[in-house]
Amino acid sequence: MDRARSAPKAPRALVLLYGGTFDPVHNGHLAMAEAAWRATGSDRLIFLPAGQSPFKAPDATAGVHRLAMLEAALASLPEAEIDPRELHRPGPSYTVDTLAAYREALGPEVALLWLLGADAAMTLHQWQGAEALPSLAHFLVVARPGAEAFAPVTPFWRALRACPVSAFRGAPAGGWAYLEAGAYPIASRAVRASLRAAPAGSGRPGHDLLPPAVSSYIQAHGLYGTFS
């Protein structure tokens, strides 16, 4: 008997990718990522701060600050990694480019899983290079407070196969799942608005939605109109 042929195959590696502007990173981002990581049993959890989001105003907080805040926040989530490649890429940050780079680097058999909120998922079919995304990764959609109930009715979502969150290792790409994992704090834009409306003191509105290290960084650097 050929031992090489009879040996059981090792489980396919599963890499969970979480992209966003993280302007600023808040407790909801961390809770969402940790819930997804635990639910899927992923081998790696990688945060990808965007350089310039094609969907958001070009006046985002400087990448050096967003990266520093993310590094501070993830001290409480030691299993997480940060990949700053999009911060160094000129022009808008397109998910299709990032996924293609990961696919080339990790090979055709690794399962890539892109994490996104239900609000972003509603527009995924409009993203740059959307037609290529199902061949590059799986997608995990997480409920977001205030967002409409997610309904996969567009041709993009119908082309993907629905699967349980525990089944992403079954193929390198092409599946999707919906994760109900509790309510998460409001969007970053609302956090920014709260910080600007009540700029002083970590106990003011907005700061309670942030990891303490991020709140301290914001105040130390006078971001979002705050002052220490």
C-alpha cells in the first residue's frame, strides 16, 4: 500500500480577513472579529486597515494614527494580526486586489474568509471587481444594529453557496454564511460624532465605545476634536 496515498489529508487552513477604515477602531469591531474567529475556528485572524476607502470621504484620519489605534486595541486580542499593506498602496483600497494578493501568496487550497457587516454586504455586488470575489474567498456576514435584515437576493449572492459557519474549510472559496452574534456598538462615524460633540474626558459619550488604550491615544493626539 502506498503510505503517501493512504495518509489522511491535513485540514485545509482557514484565514479570516477583516478589512475596514477603523476610524477609529471601537469595541464593536473587536467583538465582531472575536465572535467570527471563535464561530469559524479560523487559524488566523488578520485586520486590514484600508488606505483610502472608495466608499468613504477622502478625509479619513491619517493611516499612521489608525494603525497605531488598531495596534493598541489588539493588545487585548493577542490572536489577531495586522496587515498594513492597504495603507501603503496608492489610490483606493479595493478588496479584490487584497484577496488576489493573498490567494497568490497562500496558494489555491487555503480557505480565505472575508468578514463584513450586513450593511456592507448589501452593497458587495457593487464593489470593484465583484465578479471575481466568489472565486477568491468565502464571505461571513455579521448582523449590525440599525441595518436592514440581510437578504441575499442579488445575482452575486445567489451565485455563492450558503453554508454553516463551521463549513468554510470545505473549499477554498465560494461560500457564505450569516452570523447572529449579538448587538455591536454603532458605526465609527457615530463614534466620531460623539467624540466631537463631547471632546474632553474618557467618560464622555463616544469614549465608552472605545478600548481604553484607543481612548487614551485619541486624547493624547487630539484626534476627532478631543483634547487631553
